[in-house]
Amino acid sequence: MERDDLAGKFERCGRLLSHGLGKRRGQGRILRTLCQRGEMPQKELQDLLGIQAGSMSEIAAKLEDKGLITRVRSEEDRRKVSLSITEQGRSWVAQRDEEHILRRRAALFSALTLEEQGTLEGLLDKLSADWAQRLEGRGDGEEGHSHGP
């Protein structure tokens, strides 16, 4: 059951902010995964992302044509293909991620007027400064609980 007090509402906003933004699909998702994990077998990437084999091959071909990835066939087993992201692919991801973050940040607080946004920002600054001071030097962050002898 979700709490309806101030802390509960704050927790809900935090969850929505961090988890409620949805999964990214298609080419961008493949490129981001290759950025994070490095070179990997096409089959492993397709299984990881839940993409059908035919779709994966088609998307990989498009990405290779754009110069965003390289595909290398295994010498031992020509059916196996390894994918890796190029520098151009890394730049594409960085640019899209930055644009996405800027759009998302602008939209996040669009329900508030500029004055309300300023008030919220001031309140959050005040809370975070207070919480940091209260929790400074404490490992658990909870008052009244002792973890030592």
C-alpha cells in the first residue's frame, strides 16, 4: 500500500522519475548496449534485448551501412557474427542521449509554472542540505539506530 503522506508522495515521484521513463527500442537500444558492454556475439545481444533473429539481422545491417557498428563473421563458424560499435556509433549515442536528457528535463516540470519550479528548486536545495548535514558521518542514515556495541 502506497503512503499518502509527504514522504510517500516524495518516494512515488522518485520511483516515477527513475523507473517510469520506459525502455528504449530498436537501433538506439542496440547501440547503447554495445557502448556499455563492448563487442559481443549478435545472438547474445539479440537474446539480451529480446529481438527476433530476422529483425536483429536487419537492424544490424542498417547500423553497419550507417557506419555505426561493425559486423565480423567468425572464422571457425561462419554462422556466428560478432558486433562492435564504431567511434561514429559512440558519438551517435552520446548526442542522442544528451538531446533526450535535455528534452526529458524540460518536460518533467512542465506542469509547474516557472515560479513554482523556482520554489520547488529552493525547497529541494533546503531539504538536501539539511539531510546531508543530518546524515554526515552516519553509515546507515537512520536516527536512533545503533549498529555498534
